[in-house]
Amino acid sequence: MDLVAYLNLCSERPDTRVGCCEISGFSGLLCIFVLLLYELSIEKLVQGGEGLARLNDGRVCFVRGGLPGERCRVELTAGKKDFARGRVVEVLEKSADRVQPRCPLYGKCGGCSLQHLDSAKQVQYLERVERENFKRIAHQELPADFKIYQAEPWGYRNRARVVYLGEKDGRCRFGFRKQESNGVVAIENCPVLTPGLNDFLKNAKAAEIFKGLKRIPKDLELNLFDDGTGRVAYYFRGMPESRRQECSVSTVEMGGKEIVSDASVFFQSNLSLLPRLVQSVREAVDEGIASGAASDEWLIDLFSGVGFFAAILQDKFKRVTTVEREPLCLKYAKVNLCGNGGVAGVSPAERVAEAAESSLSKQGQQGDPRLRGDDKKVVKEDSRWSEGEASPFTQVENVSAPAEDWLAKNVVDKPATLIVDPPRTGLPPEALTAIVKSSVNRLIYVSCDPVTLARDFAKFSTAGFTLKRAEGFAFYPQTPHLEMMFVLAR
Ligand SMILES: C[S@@+](CC[C@H](N)C(=O)[O-])C[C@H]1O[C@@H](n2cnc3c(N)ncnc32)[C@H](O)[C@@H]1O
């Protein structure tokens, strides 16, 4: 907090507590600290899970750990001209929905900041937050039937990134990065992770994990992925290529397909609720085709990751295009869209190896950099079945490029079915403009950030699109995050 803001705060005469301590080794040197404590009433929960309260000067204060209806003693942590931030140090009047956080690291590790709210009530609160958000940002109401699907509130998270902290008594020790700081907090057990991931954290042996490594880099981060059966795949930068197949590749059965992925790339992190999202997307696709607003001629899956949605839906379409920026995803997208979701007797790892090998033989000794995944500059279309091979299934193109670049170069001139699933930042403006200018009349927008979704919707709305369907998916219980699916049409 800067000095002016600090003095402003003092002038409001809050409940100020002064303390002092002697810094050891510097006798006579006293450090005086002042805690500015306010008694505030929390009005409502806002995006990010903080409680909203008002200071005497009219500024809003976002209070970490506060729940609507509570009166709390709050320590201010930041003061700006228009708003302030604080955290609850004491709850004076408690909400009936407040519970004891289950995790001993609550407030320390930076994740799961909504643990003080009863799990059974979280969805209700998030629905209210999203309705308000949408009204504020998109100036429209979410449909009355907007609902949020939910599954297990604990032990659900199948993906994690942990920091290796060394080995003690033959056991690896791991930590989570703190939010908004580079610090690390050590973990023994995390109640939102799947039992498979917690077993890994408890039993991992450094000699096994880091086999083949001469030296373990400092601050090494590991990506962990539980495929839903408790088998954990892992990846860290510098992992010997020879160990990649065995350690990083995994397969998830979803929507009647075997989807192959790798712990180093994006994959959804709530496998128990994912089938519900898949069902909603499938229904939205079917409705679009049945209504004639979209067609079964062409499915375009933008921000496709390893081709997750396209692989599950490809049987419905004559032509499928996946577009993804991360080059490593390409080889998995190729495998996942190679046909009917698996060849009997051939393991997914073998399919990945086969795809890479066949590309190497086609491209010469150096191989195709898209399959090596080491050339981020390659922006080139790969038409798997257009090289003279007849596809027994669908015509498939797996493209390694930013979605906005692909849209700029490719004319979408038929009423294709379009799915977009961008990262938290939402659609790049050029991508949104290109979609609006194309002949796409209906799109399915999957989002992990309701704020950027509302922002993008407002732009689509100006261009004539209306909201046909809106659903939420509580993919991240104990946190304020929410997955959403919108269907837009014009
Ligand atoms: C939320 S994930 C969705 C992945 C996939 N739909 C799935 O369900 O597994 C977003 C993906 O978009 C990719 N991405 C981010 N920016 C991109 C861009 N400008 N163009 C294409 N892909 C992008 C990321 O690498 C990531 O794989």
C-alpha cells in the first residue's frame, strides 16, 4: 500500500491496533507495526469469491474470507482510490453457511479459497455471482433455467502442478506454489485431489521419477495427471525423451472414445463431471444440426487441445478441423481423430509412437517438427486424409496454429458447427471478429472464465447473436471458479 493511501486509511479512524517487536540481534531497534482493522458488513459474494463490503468513505472493499450477511473484523491489505482489499481476521456475526475449512493449508497455499463456505451451498452462491456478472458485463439476464451441474465436492481434481522439494527418509516431498507469489507451501495431502494423486504425493520415489537425470534442477515443477483409474502420469521439463511414452502419456475413456493425452498439455481437470459437459455439448450439436442453423458438413473445434470434443463428435460429421496453438497437442489430436477411437490390441502409447514414426518416415530423417513439438513457429495445416489416403471415417484436418491466424486464412463459408473453448483470457478479438464475419450462425462456447465469456457474449450480441442455452459446471469445488457452456445463434 502506498503512503498516501495508508494515511487516508488512518484518517478514517478504524479500529487501529499498534504492536511492536524487537528485531533479534539489533538490541534497541524496535519495529512498530500498525494493523488497520475495520468492522465491516459483507453484502454479497463477488467474482473471485471475495465478500463485498463498504468503507465509510463509500469505497467498496473486497474482503477475502467474508460471507454475505456477516459482520467481520477486517484487516485492510490494499487501498486504492476507488476500492480497497482486505481479509477477515475475526468473524463477529457468522453466516449459517460458514463451515470450518477442511484443509490445514487453507489461507496459506492460495488455492481453494472458498472452503469456508458449505460445499452444498457453493453452487447457489456461484449462480448468484454469475447472474450479477452477466447483467453487469453483458447488460442482459442469464436465462431463468440457467443451472449449474455438480458432482463430488472433494477428491475430484485429476490434474495438479507441484514443486519438488527434495527427498526425506526415502520419500519425495512436494509443495504447491502460493498464489500471487513465487513461494511454495509444502503439502502432505490435498483434499481436493483424487486419491490417486494423493497416493502419488505420499509414495513417489525420486530414484524412480527422476531416473536418467544427472541432476535434478532446482525448483522443478511436475505436472501430474490421474487418468480416472488412479494411474498417474507425470511430466517435468528436462524429462528424458526416452521416458516420455512410459511416464507422461495417458488415456481417458470419455464419450465412448479413448482420448490419448500427455501430462504436459492441457486436459480437463474434473473427470467425474466431464461426462455431463460432454453430454451438453453433444446435445447442443444435435440441436444445431436438427434445427438447420448448423450443419453436419463441417465441425470446427477451435482451441481444441488434444482434439477432445472433436474426437468424441467426429462420427457425426463429414469433415472435422481441429485448431490448437500448442504444437505438442498436434500428435495427440492426430491419434485421437484417427478413426473409431482405438484399434483393438494396439495401446494408446503405441498409437502415439506409430503416428510419430509414420510422420518421420514421410518427412525424412529430421521428421516433422510438429510431431517433435519443438518448433512453435510452424503454422501449417495438416490434412491427414488429403494425401491420397481415403479416410474410412471423416475427413480430418489437425491444425497447429493460433485460432485467430487460422480464421484469418480460412473462409468459413458454410453453416458449419463451431465449438470454441478458449483459455481464461477468452477469445482473441481477431478470432471473435472473424467468427462474426463468417457464415457461422450458431456456436458452442465452452469457457472456464464467466467474466471473459460475458465480455465476448456482449460483442456477439451486438453482432446479432442471441443466447440459446446457458449451463454451468462446478468443475472446481472449494474455489470460486466455474466452467460454463453457452450456445449462441443468430
Ligand atoms: C481450455 S483449453 C481447451 C482444450 C480442449 N478443448 C479440451 O477440452 O481439452 C484451451 C486450449 O487453447 C489453447 N490455446 C490458447 N490460446 C490459443 C490460440 N490463440 N489459438 C489456439 N489455441 C489456443 C491452449 O493451448 C489450450 O490447449
